[in-house]
Amino acid sequence: RPDFSIRQFKPHDGEKYVIEYIEPLEVNNAAVGVDIASELNRRSAAEIAMRQAEPILTAPIRLVQDKNQSLQSFLLLLPIYSDSHIPDDEQQRLEHTIGWSYTPLSIKEVLTSVNVQTDAEHLQLQDVTDSNHPVEFYNSAPLNQPTHMLDVYTTTQNIFGRRWQITLRLMPAFTEHLKLHSVKGILILGSIVSVLFSLGVWSWLQSRLRQHELFKTRSELAAIV
């Protein structure tokens, strides 16, 4: 590309991890040329992925191609090695890493199928990998404390190297929406909703990873031909 240039979040003297290709280009053009090693969360995830030979998710970040969002996005990075097989030890992985396949994720995109009734339910998502500094990256609505809540259900899930805490708060209007009168039934349903949501996020990330593996394979075949 004649207009290609390297852009950094902050100048640094280390090795550069520069984004060269991304699809679709039309909506992600601002990311091309960005040195992800110049930002701590991106660099940390890339290097952990390289050392562990596993897909790793960044902490919540703001995508350069979507400046309207706050910390509601992520990069999922998968290391690519020069050999067809994964090197056995960490030093070999460091020596043979030639780049990463990655996909940007927006939590709004992940949650498009989750219909939260804001008068009856409150959904909060936090990255609690560092338990001393939790980072909220989704809040379904500002929480105006009612006189009481029916239940608060919290679960923590490991998601590609990060720990996400999912908190579902049920308001009194929840029973009106469901026409239920049993608090026990509400508690059970709250547990099921939370578990299904966690599994939905996991499945969605897995499908995006498979798409990138397919794209990588297709690119390698095209290069051979």
C-alpha cells in the first residue's frame, strides 16, 4: 500500500508488532499500520499468546477503528510460527514466531442476541483478571437501586486467558414479565440465564477463531499457488 505507515500509541524502543492485514478493510482501515506493541494491554496479550501457543484475549480496550466506544472491545490473538508444527518450548516459540492472526471483538456485537429488560434485569460484565483493579466493560443500564432486589447472581468464567465476572441482578418487575410467583423458580432461572450467557460468549469466540484459522489456511494456499 503506497499510503502505509506505522502508527503508535506511545513511542517505544522494543520490537514492533504491526497490523498489516485486516478484513473487512472498509470498516477497519484505521487499524492498518498500528503497532500493537506500543500499548500495554495489546502487547501483553500478544506475548502471552506467543509464549503459550494459545489464543489469548486482551484486557478491555478501545479499538482505533471505533473511537465512539469506551473500553468495550478486545483483540483475540493467535500466534503464527514459521514451522508447520508448534515449537515444544517457550524459547523456540519466541524464535519462530512470525506474527499473529487476530480478530477484533466488540462486546456490543457479542450481546446482540441478549435481550435485557432494563426495568426487570441488570447485566454487568467486568474483567477481574487483576482482582485489585476490576474493569467494567458492559453495563446494561445505570442502576437505580430499587427498594429491594429479588436476587443477585454472580459467576466468574475463564475466557481465553482472562477472567470475566458476570453479574445478573433481578428486579421486582422480573416476576411481572414472566408471570411467576415462585422466588425459587426465579433463582433457578437466573442461574440458567447466567450459565447460558457464559456458554454463548464462549461459543461465539470459538466460531470467530475458527473463521480466522480458515482465513489463515486460505492465505497460505494462495501464497503457494
